[in-house]
Amino acid sequence: MIKPRFYIVLALLTALFFVSCKDPNEYRVDAEFTDYLNRFVQEGASRGHTFDLKGNGLIIEFAKLKNNNAGLTHYEDPIRIEIDKAYWTAIGKTAGADMMKEDLLFHELGHGLLKREHLNSTLENGDWKSIMCGGDKVNGRAWNINYKGIRRNYYVDELFNESTPAPDFSSNMFLADSTGFKKALALDFNTVQTAGWTLGEDANHKISIETANGNGRLRFQSKVTDTYLVFVKTNIDVLSDFSYELNLEYNSTDLTGQYGVIFGHHVEGTSGSNEPIEYFTINNNKNMYMGNRTWYSFFTELYEPQVLPGGKNTLKVFKIGTMIYYFINNVYSYCSEMETSVSGVYFGFLVPSNGVVLLDNLLICQKPASGVSAKIKQNQQLEFDVTTIKSLNQGIILNK
Ligand SMILES: [Zn+2]
């Protein structure tokens, strides 16, 4: 027990120690973060929030964080934010880095300057409701937040005002105009002639036709641990409006292996690494993923009850204008901007590590530009390519 007089002396000494060692109004922000801090201040100002950062003090610094943390906010005087240097460097090397960095800084500033806590609820379409998602995991869901494009303004609104109404993009109603699409390429895999891909086997994979009850399906067997990207070269540019659908079955007890469709720019014979290829995948855990290979990771992870684990799943996308609309088994599931901005005429599918995938009814349709009649090239010569990639998504999003 400490005597009162001694206690007072100790308290005074302690106070003196802190006054002399630490300035409660210290302002020290690493130059890497000033642009994002300025954006935060500007976005706040346009929403009626003002901050006296230099007066009140603020520290934002790099650190080496543990436990898969990307950022940490300490409620000290002044507020001190730590950003993991390795993570910052890693996301900085990929497409979408700017929005990922902004997301991370805005989240920490949400804690530090707006005193917001974590909020892990979701919107109707499954998107995280808030940029403040983080902390304790929810059903093991990845922290990836689709923070870009039409979503950014909503997330910034929500950051400064938690009662921001649900945005249009989060509706489960499909309202885009999907009429007028005409068949451009179809493969039913019923015969060797309509199989498209060359049948055969090598050390890494085997392509064959499997027929049951008169219906043929293309069977792709991977013998490698890498992920297979399997392409067909078409005359359909992904920059145009199109729809692409494919029925896939991955009858396996593997719950995490992703299978699905791909489209975009590909250079034949290359590894497919970091090419601007869009992907849309599911797994047998009823998760859905979407993204672009040039990005650090998938845009977000969703739970979609309409997925049939191990069954025949039809994945379909409509690309209309800047947006991609995703469907699973005819249920509209999600929409997001297409990130590929370069021409690409490759469509295909994706096979998980050592997986066997059965394909049926590949169909690509196009919306002809007005005045141009759609001509279906019935017997066009198609070229095919297969390639493997080390991992579909290059990085793991850390907690914040
Ligand atoms: Zn947080």
C-alpha cells in the first residue's frame, strides 16, 4: 500500500515524466500516408466533419505488426496509427493498390478520428456493410472488401455516417437490360467434333469426353497442384457487351478448391501470370469469389446458398457497359466493375489443384452494336490454350 503523501509525489513525478517525454499534440505522419490523410480530411469536410490534426496531434507510422494485422490504432494522446510495412509494400505492387491503401488508412482513421468500432454486418448482396469491418472473424470469412468503383462513395458516406441508406448496388434485384444478346459461340461437348478443346493426355492433364444418357461433357483432369487456366480464343472482345455461361461440376469432398469461368487478355503459351484475366469462381463450401488476376486478391468472398456442392452449377456473367453481373444457377448474385481495360478474346474455365471438372454447354452471346447484324460463325476455327498458375489469388488480406 502506498502512503497518500508519497502517492501525490509519485503522481507529480509521473506527470512530469510524460510531459517532458511525450507531446500530446505531436503531429507526425509518414509521407507515404499524407495523400490518404488529406483525402480523409477532404471527404470529411464535404460531409460536415472538420479536424484540427496539427492542433490536436496525430501519429501515423510504419511498424512490423503481428497476428496478421495490416493496421492498428492506439487510443493514446495523440492518436497513434501503425501500418504494417510489409503489407503496405505488398499491396503496392498490384493493380488496385490505391484503393486498398485508402481502405486501410480510412479504416484506421475511422477508429482514431471518428471513434468508430468494428461493424461486421453485411448488405443484402453479401458485401460488407462498412469499411469498418474487422476484428473477430465472421464465419471464417476473408476480410476482402470490394472497395472501388461505384462502391467507394457509399463506403465513405457510411464511414462518416453509420445510418447511410443501403446503396443501389447492394440490391438482389437484377435491373440491367439483358435483352438483345445473340448467340456467338456454343460448345455442347456432345461429340469429339463439338468438344472444342483437343482431346488427349499428357503428364499434367487429361482432356476427354464423358457421355451419360446421350449427353456428352468435357472432362478436364488436372494432375498438378497448380491451378489450371483453360482458354478458348474467340472473336469476341471482352470490351464489348457479352454474356458467357458454362455448366461446371467439381464432384469432390474438397471444400476450398475454386472452380469457375475466366475471360480477358491472354498471350498464348505464357504462364498466364498477372495477365488481366477476370475470374468468377465458386467452391463446394458455397462461397463465391470474383476478381482480376492483376489485383492483390479477389474483390470479396460471398456465401451463395444456390451453389450445389459437387453438383452441376451453371455460372453466367453478363458484361454490360462497365459492369459485370454474376449469376449462379440462374440466381442473380452480385455485380461489380470489370477491371480489365485492354482487349481480350479469351474465354475459358479454371480447374483447382489436382481436380477433375466436367463441363457442359459453353455459350457466349454478344449484343450487336446498333446497325450491325450478328452473324454466328458456325464452323469457325477455334484455338485453345492451357496454362497453369501458382495461385489464383496472390495475396491474403490482413485484418485491420
Ligand atoms: Zn479495425
